[in-house]
Amino acid sequence: MAGEIDNLTVSRRVPDMEDYVDMLRRQKAWIIGPTFAALVIAVVVGFLWPDTFVSTAVVRVVPPQVPEAFVPSNVNMEMSQRINSMAQQILSRSTLTNIINTHGLYSRDRARLPMEDVVENMRKKDVRISNVVNFSAGDGRRQVPAFQISFAYEDRMKAHKVCQDLVGRFINENTRDRTNQSVFTTQFLKDQLELARRDLEVVEDKLAKFRIANAGKLPDQVQQNLQQLNVLEQRMANLNGQVSRLNQEKLLMESQLRIYKEQLNGISTSEEVTVTQQQQQQQQAKSARILNLENQIQQMEMQLAAMRENYTDNHPDIQRATASLNVVRKNKDKLEKEEAAEAAKKEATEAAKKKDEPAKEIKKKIVNPGAVREAREFEASIKRLQSALEAKDLESEEVRKAIAATEAAIKNTQARIEATPLGEKEYIDLMRERDLVRARVEDMNRKQGISNIATALETRQQGENLELLDPASVPQRPSEPDRAMIIGAGSVFGLVIGVVLAAARELKDSTIKNLKDVRAYTQLNILGSIPLLENDLVVRRRRRLSWLAWTTACIFGVLIMSGSMYYYYFVLKV
């Protein structure tokens, strides 16, 4: 009995296991159909989806070989920040375009998409760069800072080559980047040092001009000016004392000169004697030589006396003058002895000649030799005193000039001392500016020296570098897609859709299915049931059409799945 109950509002009865079996029997087409369709779609998707091989390499961060305490680094960017900066540089459009063209990547995508889209897809999907983390070293126990570079591509060999290329670019870019940064830092410090030196030259020029313009008036020359003033005052006192001494000496010399003149006037130098002409010539020659030496001795004695007024007996000039005077005195004594001997010899000779011929006598009034010698001594003393007076006058004139020059110097020094506070502030400002600039020059020079050492360290690649810890792997199996998971998940998804559709049809269908529904909804006793009678021809035709539809669907599904597998194994794998 099957019919619809209209205009009845009754609740459905709770189905039992037999009802669920009947539901599956009735809705088997709606369950199997979506499941098979999902299976076909999952197989097609799984086998048309090309394999993706991932090649991975691990790059180690090697610390500097020289400790930071000895050679500070002039590259202040941390390794993680530098890796991010290098990643932006390496993953730029130009670099990725070069990699794509070099290795012939994404030929199908390049045929249908612009290069910008291909590069963007490669950057976002295929290239992966991890952060710096601790990786296990070769012994498995030691942890070292490193990061991972991976590249995914459908060709495993190209994925390996591109991963190697990326690793090489990272290592080279790190070396070049650190070297460039170090060189730029050193050059910057060198430029700053040159600027500081120019500033120092400008300040020193200003300071030199100020010193020239205010020579002797500078604050740091006050003590020097005071010392110079004391020296000048002491010299003035000495010069005044020297003037007094010269005046006293002149008075003494003038008194001695008057005495010599009076004594010279009282000496009688003439007497009547008769001598031979030869004796007269001998006496004149003898007196001339001795008087010459006597005059020389007197002059040297005067010079020695004048020198002793200024120096002591231990002075080298006094000693040399004394030695010279002694030599002249010895020469004089020697000459007197020689002349005495020669005179005795000549007298003997003349006595022998007198026997043969009497000598010619000359009677004349001649000068007494002793008186003449004494008069000449007085004349020499007078001339010496006159010369000494003239020398004292000249010396007095020089002393007066020295006094005038000393007074002018004292006035000039006093003026400089009085003018010192006027430019003190400007001078102190210039000195402070000079000291600041000089300190900056010294600081820049020290920093440049340290930076030069750091640059040399980076040039020799002994700084913080990148080292290949694990080389790029050659993938043996694709990382995606997971075809078993795709097919299983697709089948399960289709089955769920089929069950949902079957449940929806059952919920929408309110017809009475069996005797249990009749009893539950009519509350009547069932005496018997008459089965539904249908035309056998219609039933067979319906079954044939159903089998034809299912067979066609299965064949098409199998062909589609077979084509996908063929494409994968014989087209993509070639």
C-alpha cells in the first residue's frame, strides 16, 4: 500500500535499521553518482596536477674569526636583518628574471602570462627563506645559527640547480654587501676626518692670525711678559750702575791725565854731549824698539784693566789677555838682553878701529835717553788715558742708548700687560674651539684606524660570513601533490555529498513506504496488502535505460581517469 496522506499533520515515526536499508536501496543512485563523480574529478585533479619537487639547502652563519674585543666590526646590521635585506635584493624582479631565463623556468606560464606575474608567483609560491634558527651541526649535538633556502619546481634537477644558484647568490651577496658596507664606512670616516682637519686648519689659521695681531698680549704670555719686565728692570738697574761706574772712572782718568801732564812738563830732556854718529844711530834704534814694546805693553795693560772691570780673572778672555801680555814682556826682556850684548860687541869692535882711525865726533845737544824714555812713557800714558777716555765716552754713549732702548722695551711690555685682558675672551674662545676640533680630529683618526682594520678583515673574508652547512638536495620524490590523499579525500567528499542529497530527498519525500508507515499513521490493523502491479515491458525498459546510463557514465569516467594517468606518466614524465 503506497499513497500520499493529505491534510494530515502527524509526526514522522523514528526509522529503524530496516528503514535505513530501504533508504539506501531507494537512494543508491544518488549516493553512488556523486561519489563516482568526485572520484573521477579527484583522479583528474591528482594526475593533471604536475609534480612539485622541493630542493632544500641550509646556510650556516659563521661568526668572525677575530674576536670583537680586538677588532670591532664596522657593519652594525644584525645577521637576521642583513639576511632579510639580501632576500629582498635576491628576490627582486631583475634577479628572479635572470634566474628564470638562465634555467629556462616556467615555459608554459611565460607563454600565457606576463613576466611580472611569473616572477610574482615564483617569489610568493616557490621560493622559501626561513629565519635564522639553531640547526644541528654534523655531530648532531652542537647547535649553530643557520637558515634554510628552498625552491619548489616540477623538474627536480632544475629545482636543485636553482636552489644552488640561490645559495651561491646569498653567500656572494653577503660577502659583497659586508665588504661594501665596510668600505663605505671607512670612506665616510675618512671624509669626516678630512673635514675635521680642514676645520682644524681654519681654526688654527684664525688662532695664528690672532696671535700675530696680538703678539705679546696673549693671556698665556702674561707670565712671560712679567718675567721680561723684571729682566728689563734689572737690566735698567745694571745700566744705571754702569753709568755711575763710567763717570767715576772718567773722573779718575781725568785726574791721572792732569798728573801725567804736570810730570811731563817738569822733565828736562836735553844736555850737551859729544857722541859719534854711529853711537847716535844705535841709541835711536835701541830706544825705538824698546819703546815700541813698552807702548804695546802699556796698551795691553790698559785693555786688561778694562776687561777686569767686567770679568773675573777666571774668564777665558782675561786669561788669554794675560798670556799675551806675558809673552810681550818676555819679548821685551829678551830684546833688551840682545841689544845689551850687541852693544858690548860693537864697543869692542869700535875700540879696535880707534887705533887706526879716530872716530868722527859730533858735538851736539842731544836728548838724555833716560829722560826721553821717561817723557815718552808719560806721553804714552797720556795718550793711553786719552784713548781710554774716548772709549769711556763711546761706552757711555752706548750705555745711554741701551738705557733708552730698555726704557722703550719696559713701556712696550707694560702696555702689553695692560692690554692682555682686552682680547682674553676671544682668545679663550679660539683656544676652546681649537681644542674641540682637535679632539674631533683625534677621535675621527682613531675611528678610521679601527675601521681600516675592520675593512681589511672583511676584505680577507675573516668577518661574519655565510657557509654552506647542508648543500642543496636533489629531491627524489615530489613533495606535492599527494595523489592518494587527493583521491581519498575526493571520494569521501563525493560520498558525503551523495549521502546529503539522499537524506534531503528522503526528508522531502512524505509518501508512505511500507506497512509500518500505514500502521503508524492510520492506527488501523492491516489485514493484507496488494503489491503494485506494473507493466513488465516498462520495467525492463526502465532498467535498461538505467544500466545504459550507468554504463556510459562509468565508461566515460574510466576513460577520463585513464587519460589523466596517461598524460601524467607518458607526457609529464617524459
